[in-house]
Amino acid sequence: MSRFLFIVRKLNMGGIEKATVALANELIANGHEVHIWIQKGVPGIEVPNGVIIHSINIEAEIRKTISGFFNNILNRTFFNIVRPGTRYWGTAQKFADLFSEKLNLLEQKFGKFDCIVARGEGAFSNLINVKDERLFFMVEGGPHTNEKYKLAPKIYQRLYEGKK
């Protein structure tokens, strides 16, 4: 039996969320332990019996700090013009540190995860600075670039480089 942790930004009606739930269902049916870490909110879709849900919003914790508050404003103004939805600039290392702390607490309670999978750009843009051999990044489609966002290719290059 292996222990899996899937990380999603939200768990609502989107395609990546449904695919995550379907994958979790198959893994459980094959005797594995499955956890889903929701970065924002609570499940908006039915989750298979046996899946352990963790709703842990690190972004909200970071925004409660002075530096996090100002980084949030910067992200929502300047970086939103460059590439809408970009969240990791300015808080990536703080997020990585808090993620590692929260992951450690989960592993103390449930045991070490064999595989950690960040599903979707929204989930793993926050994890850009996390260094963990067990961490894999999975998207359902390629990055979208648009002539309107001239810096998008550079941002995506930074986001995806060195990831598995």
C-alpha cells in the first residue's frame, strides 16, 4: 500500500478536480491511502469514501502578515496585469516554508507520503520553491500564452523549469 497526497487549489466542478477524484477513487479501490489537500475552501463535489480531506489555506495565513499583505496587493495589481492569476511572486519562499511545516504535521499524524502530486497550475504555482523528491506537478493542458501578456512565456518558463 502506498500513501498519496494530491494538492488542488479548489475541489469544485472543474475538470482537474473531477479527474483528481476519479484517480483517488481508483487508488482507494486498489488498496492505497489517499489524501487531498485543498488549498482554498472545502469540497464542492462528492469525494469517495476513504479519501482524507485536508483544507489548509496557506495563502490566507501569509496574507495575515504585514509582508504577506503587501505582497498580496502587489500580486493583485502589477502581476495581475502581466499574467492574470499569478500568485507566487514575492511569497513563494514563505509559502514553501509553511507548506513544509504543514506537510510535516500531516506526516506526523498519518505517516510519510510516498507520492505528492500538485494538480493544476493554480495548485503548484504556490509550490514553486518547494524542494521534495516526492513532489510531482500535473496539469491537464499546456500553459496559455496571449499576445496581451508579453511576459507570460518568461513566467511560465520560471514556473515549469526543473519540475517533474
